[in-house]
Amino acid sequence: MGNRRKKNATWPWQGKGWTAEHKGLLPFEWVVLGYIAFTLLIVLFTSTKLVNPEAMIWGRIRVGAMTILLWAAYRMLPCKLTMFVRVGAQMAMLAWWYPDTYEINRMFPNLDHVFATWEQQLFGFQPALEFARTFPSPIVSELMDCGYAAYYPMIAVVLLYYFFQRYGDLQKAAFIILGSFFAYYTIYDLLPVVGPTFYYKAIGLQHVAQGIFPNVGDYFNHHQDCLPAPGYTQGFFYGLVEDAKAAGERPTAAFPSSHVGVGTICMLLAWRSGSRKLLFSLLPFYVFLCMATVYIQAHYVIDAIAGVVTGVVFYGVGSLLNSSKPTPGPSRREGR
């Protein structure tokens, strides 16, 4: 019996104070599986209208299988590392889910003419067209592109902070972020708004300048061309943003702005963490990110405003849905 470990003893990789956690799938994983089921039903019932229904079905099966396998790996080796992999894998898959919204919503007629008209009525002009023209400075351009490029790093920084400093709340933070992402993706699946960079390209800048916003119908079902981002084209961050657009941008996901929404959620999580250093370190990037969505013509102003509002709402709902006590883990003193 002397060589047996006690039932509650810790293993070397678990760290002092670590205890085994929830044995089933975690709330953020149920969110992923729920979104898989929801979109799978859409794919099955509309397969004749979709371009690649088989690939979409098998893609969902693979993501579901990955989720179950990661859970099984954690059950065999329950530690902080395997938990981090469970969270990190789902976060990494968000880039795969994003263009998938285009495959679904391009079945529906485009609505940008409605949103561009609202923007014109609200401001008397198109801010996405005039912002960069009014501030063409390379410094302003690089600050905007830096903010936009900081989007995913902001999410990573917040989650890493929770992993290292507030591990007991890591799953809650992951649930709020992933739940919000998939709430946005659900909206994008059903609300086909592509944003200025695609819509302006489709109708021509001369029509935009004149305040003429025609209905383009199913144009984006067959076209994915967008305008080059305005600003200092030789800038380092400009190049990063353009490379990202070339790699995975699609005419989708304009309203509300998930960049602004999830950025807002990251700021709320930073505030909730109690770390002033984290909060104020992220603040300038958040401000530039919100401004950049309009500056680079990715979004209308009303998209950004809706992003702030929905970000606050999704954070609040996510907090209420997952308001249980912190998950067992290292104590505050031992986790530092």
C-alpha cells in the first residue's frame, strides 16, 4: 500500500492544489456541439441550394469527433495542460467556422442596400468611405490596422491571463467568448450583410458617393471581390490586415461587428479579472480596433455600435448562464 498514491494526491504535472474537474463535456463544448447540430439541420434541409453540402457535413462530423476525443484525452490525463488544449482547440477552430457562415447565408438575398441606406440617413454620408479620406496619415493608418490585427491576440492574452492567474474561472471565460462567437455566427448564417468593402465594390464608388444603394440580390453568391483597404499601403500592419483578408475573408459577417463585440467582451473579462494592468494594456488596442472596423471599410458604423451593444448583452447572458462557483483548481495563492 506504501507505493500507492492516495486518492486525492496530485501528480507532478497537475501542480500543488490542483484537483480533478468536471468529468463530462464542459459548457463551452456543448455550445460547439449545439452550433454543429443547428447548422447541420440547415445543411440537411437546404442541401440542394448549397455549393458544398457534403464537405460541410463531414467538416462538422470532424469537429464533433475532435471535441469528444479531446474530452477523452482529458479523462485519461486530467491536468491543466489537457484542459488548455481543450480550450485552445475550440478557439483555433473559430477561423474555420467564420467562412462557413458565407456558405449558408449566400442562399439568401443580400441586405447591404438596407444597411447602407440606414447609414446614409443617420449620418448624411458613408463614414466607411470618408474616414480614411479624411485621415490619410500613415500614422493613423498604422494605428487603425494595428488595432484590427490585435483582435485575435487580444482574445489569446485574456485567456492566457485566466489560465495562469485565474485558472478556476478559465472555463467560464472560454464559455462566454465561444458562446458569443457562435451567437454571432448564428446571426451571420441568417442575416446576409457583407459590409462596405464588398458592397461598395459591387455597386461602384460613384454610386456610393451619390448615395445610391441598389439591391444586388444574390450577387455575392457568385462574387467575392472586395476593395483594397484604404490607408498607408506600405505599412507593416496594413500588410498583415491585407494578408489576413486574402487568406480567409468572405462576403459575410458584417452586422453586428463581432470584432467590436468580442473585443468588448475581452475588455469586460479583463475588468472582471481585477487586473488593472491587463485592462489598461488592452484598452488602446480595443479603441483602435473599434475605429478600424470602419476605417478599413470592413463595417458600417451601425455594425460597430451593434457590436458594442451585443457584446455587453452576450457577456451578461453568458455570465448568468455560467454563474456557478469557480471550477476547482489551484488556490489564488498557489496559482500565482
